[in-house]
Amino acid sequence: PPRSTLFPYTTLFRSYVYAGNEQAPAQPADAAGIADSATAAVFHFAEKDGIPLDQSGTVKAGGAITIEPNGLIGPSARLIGTPLVFPASDKTKLPSGGWTLGLWAKPDAAQGVLYIQGPLSIAIDGGKLAVKLGTVSLAGGDLAAGGWTQLVLSAGAGKLTLYLNGAQAAQADLGAQSAAVEGEIRSEEHTSELQSHH
């Protein structure tokens, strides 16, 4: 076998992972074991009827969407002309004291809306991210069409911070902006996992 360049006295080996057996029996889901108590909602887009439901079973989308079974991390929401809409819920309210919102996105174009909820919007403008939270704006970070990107937006300690693939892309002072983010959630772009944390 070929030798490792990092560890010359070891040999490299290959491992294979096979997945996608539709005939495999389903394993019982443990919703409580997926996320901790600070997690407001997690959407995996794995529902058979195409209507997204959060891990607790309490937040359900307003209608069915196209599910792409081979997203980056399991199934993903494939939004082709039909937006993903979750009705307003206390469960998805992001409090004024601080929160984190995370999602994986694979946009098809250099323009589009990834996430809107009340005063918060995350959009793609000319291939770059544009975030607004009330009067506070963030811009920066390339979001290439056709590729998966992890986005994390965090509000806390007086700052609004955007991360792309784990690296800080932009930050702004929140100033007097302290209103909770609440109301209907809407997305119009190809999205894989969506999470919000208090």
C-alpha cells in the first residue's frame, strides 16, 4: 500500500461507505437526542410527504416542497419556484438576548433570498451575502452558485457576526437593535439543514 507523507512509517488504507438502501428498515428517531435544550428548531427535510417538520414535531411548513434526496448532508429542500414557508411560532422566535442561526445552502444563481423572518433577512446579491437585521447591515463572503456553503449568523454581546464555512466573513455592532426576531420564516433558495439556537 502507499505510504503516508505525514507519517512515513504508516501505510494508507482505503475505506468505502455504501448508503442509500431504500429497503433498509427505518431506525426509530430520537428527537430529544438530536439537539440540546437550547436548540429552538432543526429542520432536516427528510419527511416522506415533502412537508418539512422540525425535530420536535411542533413546527411544520405550510405546504409540501421538492425534497432532493441527495443533498450535502442527507436530504435537502429543493426550492424551484415554490418558497419554503413556516408559519409564525413561539418555537422559532429568536430572543433579543442572543441567538445563532445556521444553515447549509446551495444557490442556483447569484441572486436570491435564503432566509427571511421579521426584521432579519439573508440574501445573495451578486454572489455575495447581504444580511439585514432591522437597521444593521452586513455584506461580504462569496457564495458560489452550484456549491454548498455553511452559513452561521450569530447575535450576541452587542455584535452581529456572519461566518461562512467556519470563517468570519463580516461583523457589525448591533447598537440599539434589540428586537426579537419572530414571525413567519421564508426561504426561496436550495437549502439543506436549517437550525436555530437560543
